[in-house]
Amino acid sequence: MKFISRKYKKISIALSLALLLPLIWSLTACSTTPESDDAFGSTLSKETLAMFRKSPNFRDENFINIAGEKSKPSTNFLGAFYRYFTTKNPAPQPEKPLPFVALNNQSFIDAPKDSYRVTWLGHSAILIEIDGLKILTDPMFGERASPFSWIGPKRFQQPPINIADIPELDAIIISHDHYDHLDMESIKLLNDRTLHFFTPLGVGSHLKQWGVNPSKITELDWWGEAEVANGVIVAATPAQHFSGRGVFDRNKTQWASWAIIGQKERLFFSGDTGFHREFDEIGKRYGPFDLAMLENGAYDKSWSQVHMMPEETIAASKMLNAKRIIPIHWGTFDLALHPWYEPAQKTYSLSRAHGVTAVQPKMGEFVLSTPTGPVAQWWNDQRERVEETNTFPKAALATKLE
């Protein structure tokens, strides 16, 4: 009976939120507090929308996904909503903080000059050092992935470095405008230490509202390229996802993955994405990749079109022709129904079953261009046994993994 009452309590909360959030948004949007107004980001101007209409990826006043690819959840929204709030997650977060490598303002002084170094800072925030440059992806250092301080997904793992200790950056790359990837306070705190920002179309409008000088922002459509410095090129590449920070702005800004092309080495950052056939084309144009940082977390069969399942992450790595992968987008927020440790364990199992080299660092641990040995299953200290599977439910994936 206790479980049933807990179920109905969650359903009640869910229905209340569904009814009240639009009202909350409309009321707080009129407020002048940074939490309730600025955090939602900018509303696009008519001139900006007119410019977007020239993009082949903008249709009917919205950005679209890859032609022919499904992007809507396989179950209806209310069904997925109901299941999310009525299904018990056996382990939504660890019982104590995960092990990590503590970093400070001295950690990045001795940067590698002739190779890359990558440091996972949690979720999709990654500090990339390549050809003397420092590039940060999706800086999210806030406590909640939400426009509000009192509601929304709260982080269960702190970053391995204080945001004040982040070194001066040559660039920040943003994949899309969801709150767990684009955090207003983080952008404001990093603005003065960042030379340039690279975003998909429309996302730069949020940055401008938060005080970033427009001259420091470059917005790219899919397959667009720009030089950061020292001959390092960033290219916006397709992703299968969606965007929006409020009730009425769904898909008004674009989403993207990113290729980072150095003088000798090539890296790939997936951002958020479902599995799609354009991984093949990305691999052909910009691969082979020395390292691919691939989403592997917050997945579920109900929304697999916009978040890859672990099996699809492995398949994508093969299509990209990636020599090594780092699974990201896990271990920080509870955003799905799987146990917190499942993405790590499934990556470990599936990568070995299918000949993919997965690097699985602790947060704050350096990943160098030179392999450093076998992966330690450091997450095992705080996990129950998860049922492991090496099977791929989609026939199309099986052909990619032969």
C-alpha cells in the first residue's frame, strides 16, 4: 500500500506541474528577477527568423531534424509522462558522491603542446586542450537544470573544479539550449574569460541577452565551419534532437553535434542526439576521429529518437570511425528511469563485445592522446548488479556492428 500511495503522490505532483508550469512561466516571465526572466533566454526577432528561413534545416517557422528520421517519442507524451512518474527507479543516484579527481587553477598550466588532452567535468561539460587551445563544451555548473532555483533536476554530483578555477578559454561550444547544457549563470561567470562562443543557429541570441558581446559569437548551421585559432576548425554537424527553454519556443533554435579538427588530430562531440544515419556522413567528411565524446545517458525507449540507447552509442562510434570514445551525459543528473550507473556499465560491456575502445575516466581525470591502459570500473563501488545485454534490438544496427 505504501508503494501505491507513493505512486499516486507522484501522479498528483506530475499532473499539478503539467497544469501549473505554463501559468508559472507566464507569470514569472513578467518578473524582473534573473531567475524567472533572463534564464529563459531570448525571444527571436522577426529579422532573425527571416534569416533562418534561408536554412534548409528550418521549415514552417521551426528547426527540423534530419529528413526521413523520426524525432517524436515512440509513445505519446502523456504515456511517457505517466510512466516517468509512476515507475520506480531502483537507483536514481549514488548513495554518496562519486570518486573524482579534484582540479584547481593550477591544473591546466602545463598543457600538452603536440597532442590533445580531454577532461570530463560532468554531464556534457568537457575541457578540450588541442594545439595549444582550450575549448569547453556545454558548461553547466549550476545546481539545477532549470530556470528556477527551487524546482527541476538537481545535480547529485558536484563538478571536479570550481567554475572560478576554469582557465582562460579560447572557445566555448554549445550544442543546444536545454538547461542541462546551457546554464545562464555559468555563461555569465565564464564570459570575461572566454574569447569566443560557437553555437548552432539561434542559440547565440540567449548569450547576447546574458551580456556576451555579439562580436564574440559565431552561429553555424549544420555543415558550417569556422576557425577558432592556430588552424583549429570547428564544424557544426547534424544531430537528432530538439530545443526550447520555455513553453512556446520549442525548436525555435537549432541543435548540433560538433567536429573539432586540429592540426593532426580530430575530435567529435555529440551533444544530445538520437541515433541517425548522418553519423556515416560525418565520419566520411571529418573522420576518422581520434576521440569521440558520445552521449550515453538519460535514455529510454519512450524517447530513444532524441537520446541514444547504449547499443546505439556503440553503433554510432563505428559509423563515425572513432578510434576511442568517452561516454558522457551521465553521472550528474537523474533525468531518466535507468539506474545512474547503467550507462557506464553497459558501455563497458558493449564496447568490449563489439571491438570498440571506450575510455571511461572519472570526472576530472585527464584523458591523453596516448592510451593509458585498461579501464577501471570505478563506478562499481556504489552500484547494484545491472542486467547486461549485448543484443541489439534494431536490425539496422546489427549490420553496422558486423
